[in-house]
Amino acid sequence: MQTLEADVPAPQLKRSLKLWHLIVYGIVIIQPTAPMGIYGVVNNVARGHVVTTILIAMVAMLFTAVSYGRMARIYPSAGSAYTYVGREINPLAGYVVGWSMLMDYLLNPIICAIWCSAAAANVLPNIPYAAWAVAFVLLFTLLNLRGVKASGQVNAILAVGMSLVVVVFLAYAIRYLAFIARPIGGQWLTPFYDPTTFSPSLLLRGTSIAVLTYIGFDGISTMSEEVENPRRNIMLATVFTCLIIGILSAGEVYVAQLAWPYHGPFPEAQVDTAYVHVARRIGGSFLFQLLNATLLIANLGSGVAAQFGAARLLYGMGRGGALPQRFFGALNQKNSIPRNNVLLVGAITLVGVFVLTYERGAELLNFGAFIAFMGVNAAALIHYRFRSTEKVLLRTTIPLAGLVVSAFIWLNLGRNAQILGFTWIALGLGLYWLRRNGRADAAAPSFE
């Protein structure tokens, strides 16, 4: 007796991931060395108050993490700020969030290439920055054209390796502070507050950059279909991941500030890789080379993955009608890679490494990220305050606090970053209306 096709159940993802799996996954995405890349930039902007900026950013992210977790309950198979905002608020608002996320995807390989170039120059300073920049952009592009992408297992191994390097660094730092620097009295508190250099406006601007430490935590919500008890575990994992990364990051920059107290900004030649220069003071050439190599590998992997993600997002937009399908929705017949998009992202990255600085790129990336954060908090506020009868703790207070804090930090981004960010949104809205008017009988463009 044959089984009818209709009686065969459709394959489904297995719900096998526990809470601790999600937390480890979140830490792998963000990376244990997350604050080291932006340390010099934040130090210069906030006049040494890097620890305080990390902790303020953590508070904002904790509120937003709760909102992400709660929205994952409502849309367990989506895991996207674009979807949350588009369905709860307005499709156009969702499009703006999606377009802002695209800017983040395009900026990520740029700042990774900038950092890799600066780190490589630490090892071989006779080779000019331009040569390193072109080499890394070409490497990112060639690897993606060949279909090379980092697997979850490789990322996990890298995360373990980076965690061991962090432990080694902290051991050297404790030894340095105990036997050489020997801070006394109020010197232990100056990384949190130094009255001689403190400026509220600069602290907030530094915080707007320090948020880059936590970028990626929202990826946990994409695992909703594979998690045991997703209604509980997605939110807990998102919150615990932000909390663990925040505490670890604060510790990393705290010892760095004690070892290298703020007496002025890092020079331009050192600012992007300032943390490895702190490592040289703490542990000599060995620790300098170890940390420099570790962060170079981490940013190299992030750059390749970021370009991979940007090309796939453009492909999804082309396939969904948000961008011209003939170019953006095309796949290479030989290896099923969106070659047009990979080459386009490579070209944008090549221009970006010469036009942007690491600081400007980081601020622009956070401009888009905070639009998504504000959107998710607003979606959670609207859903749980006005539409849902489900009783949740502080259903209005938490998303409202996340929205207000995120908006406040967003407004303190650098003026140039805001101008460029709003220009990008205006470009996206113009494209949106052109596509809509050109296809009056078609549905709204989709990012999915």
C-alpha cells in the first residue's frame, strides 16, 4: 500500500538548541575581543572614558535585547527587525529599517578592511596603507567569488581561540598593574570618571560608537525554529549574551585604561589599532604580536563573512523586487553565487577604504543599527501595549526605555555620520517610490 504524498509530513527543523547553546552562539557572533577594535577611537572621542561608554551602551542594549526576545515570540520564524517593524508598524517603516540594515551590511566589510590594513601595517610598516587596503578588499572578493564562507564550527573554534588570548592578555595585564603600574587610591576609578577630562557630550558620542561592541546580538532571534522553548529562551539568551559581553568588554578596556591612562588622544597612526599598542606596553613584543595577529584573523573572517552577507542581502532584495531583478537577482550558473552583487560590494568596499576612516565607518554603521533598534523597541511597545493581551513584565516601560535611550544615543552620533545616514535613507526612499510607481500592480518590495 502506497503512502499518499499529502500524508507525508513536511521536513521541519529540530528543536534541539538549549539556552546555553544560544548564549555561546551569541558570544561567537559578537566575538570576545569585540571592544578591542574600537578602543582607540572611543578613547579619543570620550577622552578616556571607554569603560563608562561600554556600560552605558550595555544598558541600552539590554532594553533592546528584551524587545528583540519578545518580538521573536510573536514572529518565531522571522528573526528580522525589518519584519517586526513592517508588520507591527507599517510596511514603509519596515522598508526604512531594511534599507538601513543594508547600509550596515555594506559598511561592515569596509571597516574590517580598514582595520586589517592598519594591523598588517603594524607588522610590515614599509608597505603603504593603500597596498594593504587593495590587497584585503581583493582577498574578501576573491574568496566570496569562490564560494568560501566561514562555517559555524570554524567560528566557534575562532571564538575559543580568541577567548584564550583574552585570558592571556588579562593575566599579563594583572601582572603589569600589580608590579609595574601600581595604581593607588582614586587612580583605580579614573577609567570610570576623570573630572579633568570628563565631558557629557563627548561621553555620549563615545557611547554611540561603543555600541559597535554589541552589534550582532540580534542574530540570536534567527534561531527561533531550532530552540527548545523559544518563547522563554530567545529572550533570556539575548539578554544574557549582552550582559556577558558587556561585563567582559568593560573588564578588557578597564585594565587597558589603567595600563595606559588618558593623557591625550592616540596619534592617527595608532588610533585604529590602539589596543595592541597597549598590549605592547603590558606584555612586550610577544603580547603585541599575539593580539595583533588574533585581531587581524578575527577581522579578516568578519570582513569575508560581511561581504558574503551583503551580497546575499542584495540578492534577496533583487529577487523580491526591491532592486532591479535582472542585475541583483541573478545567480552565476556554475556555482550559484550572486557574482554581480559580490563584485559590486567589492567595488563599494574598495572606494570606502579610501573615503572613510574607521571612526566614520563605525558611526555610520551604528546609525543604521540604531534605526533597527528603535524600530524593534517601537514594534514591541505597540504590540504589547495596544494589541496583545499577554501579560509580560513591564510591557510598556522596557520597550519605551529602550526606544528613548536608543534615540538619545542615535542623536549623539557625529554630525557628518548623521548627514551621510539621512542621505542614504533619502536615496532608499527615492528608489522605493520609483519601484512602486514603475510597477503599480506589484506588491511592495520585499527584503525577505
